[in-house]
Amino acid sequence: MNARHPPIRIVIADDHRLVREGLRKLLELQPGLTVVGEAADGTEALRQVAGLRPDLLLLDVAMPRVSGFDVLAELAASGSGVRAVLLTASIEGEEIAAALRLGARGVVLKDAAAEQLFRCIHAVMKGDYWVGHERVGDLLQVLLRTDRTSPAEARPASTLTPREREVVAAVVDGATNKDIATTFALSEQTVKNHLSHIFNKLGVSTRLELALYAVHHGLLADSPAGHAPRARRRPGAAKAPAKKPR
């Protein structure tokens, strides 16, 4: 492996030994991925993360002693920088929302194709979120519907430029920086600059927080054309639902 691109270091946490062994063999066949540890329960998963400091934790939801959700809560409280991806046989929308609020970066069903897991890992390591085949719009509605806390005092959005509003709408639509750059004929660095300015103006720090803010405060309705031009998507990426005229 090139020293400039060290392998992604992964810990697998699942209470079934066959699952752990199968995942290890599958992952280590992929260039750039290496499994540095395994855990059979949530307590051991936390110990492995603390001791090995992996880049990514593949975390089963239903485990003995400490559940996957409790592991997420512990990691959030400790300030661990590991990126967690939930592995589960099934999960409800409200549980997805809860996992994301606890800091999960992805959710993958155990019956998904191996390619989906590989894409998830690389997307998460690039800073994106991955939620199976859930569409971004559906996910946002779940998060808003299940959020029981009062929204914080919002910073004025009126300082956003028309282009920044288009970028916000594209982010809600699920577009990557590359997608946005292609759609608006910008460089990816310019897109990053726009996002940095948007984050500072709105007081958010992640794309998910930005998307939630946009839906909470009606920024999509205020964008120049009602919504941004649909960004080009990578093959296999989930489609966002069509926006209804207001």
C-alpha cells in the first residue's frame, strides 16, 4: 500500500463468529482495507476502539452486554474519532434517525450486496453518510418527525447568496461535492469554499446538520428556482424524491 494512502483500519463487532470471519475475509480481499480487530460484544467493541484506534467500526446492532446503540452513545460521550457503520438484519426509520443522532455515519443491511458495503465504507471515510437505499428526502423527514428536542435558535439565513442557496438545495438532494461542481461548472475547491461559508453563516458543522437546517427553516422554498438543478449522480447512488411544487 502506498504510504500516501494508508489502508482503512477496521474493527468488526458482531456476536456471531461466522459473520466476523466472513467479513474479515471479504474486506481483506479489497485493496486499501485491513481488519485490525474483532469483538463479540459491545463491551469488547469499546475496548478494541480505545486500544486499536481504528478508522472505522462495523457494528452489529443486537449484541450481548452492550447493544450497538449503547456503543454509539459511549463513543459519542468519549469523543472518539472512529466512524461507525451499523450492520443489521433489519431496522426501522426511527432507529436510523436515532443512530445518526448518536453519531453513526452509515447503516448497511446484512443482506446487502458486498459492493454496497465497500461503497459505504469509502463514502463514510470521505465524510459522507450512507443509509442503505434510503433516499435523502425520506431520511430527513424521519429525522424531523422523530426529533423531540426544540430546535436551537436559528441564525439568519438571509445572508446566503443565491449560489449558496443552490448549493444547500443540492446537498439536501444528496449531491456530493463533485456532483455540485459538475452541475454548476465550478471547481471542487470552490464548492468546498461555498460549503465552508454556508456552515459558518448558519452555525452548522456537517452536511446532515445543514440538510436538517434547510428543511426546518424552509431554505429550499427560498432557493432561486425553488430547488437546485438536479446534480449528476454516481452509478448506484440513491435518488432523491421529486420535489412537489409549492
